[in-house]
Amino acid sequence: MHESHPTDSVVVDCDRCLVRSPSACGDCVVTFLLGAPPAGIEIDAAEMSALEVLSDAGLTPPLRLVTPLAGPETQAG
């Protein structure tokens, strides 16, 4: 399970998700809870922890968000 810190938050921007597709979105907690991918939401550490507990218990699918890495190590030289 992912360890989070009290100040961590996750910005869910479905438009930037690398695995966005009907099959991936259909098995993502965002679509499960909201019915469709949103324009963007922010999930704080407490909410992320609650979602992980629900997912680990098999009550919801996990967050399937995969975003590109940003930074100098990802740019072509």
C-alpha cells in the first residue's frame, strides 16, 4: 500500500492520464464514484487513504491514474 503523508494530495487530471481508455476508466475509482472522468479533482491525503482502504477491501476499484513524469530526466537530450 502507498504510504502518504498528511500534507500529500493527488491532483486527478484525467486528460493527462496515460492509460485513459474505456477499459481503464471503467475500472477506476474516479469513474466508479463520479460516473465519468471529471475535468480535474484534488484528493487530499485523508481522502486518498480512505480510497485505498475501500480498494484494499474490494469495495471499489483502485485509482488507475498514470501521469507522465515531469523533469529534466524525462526530456530528450
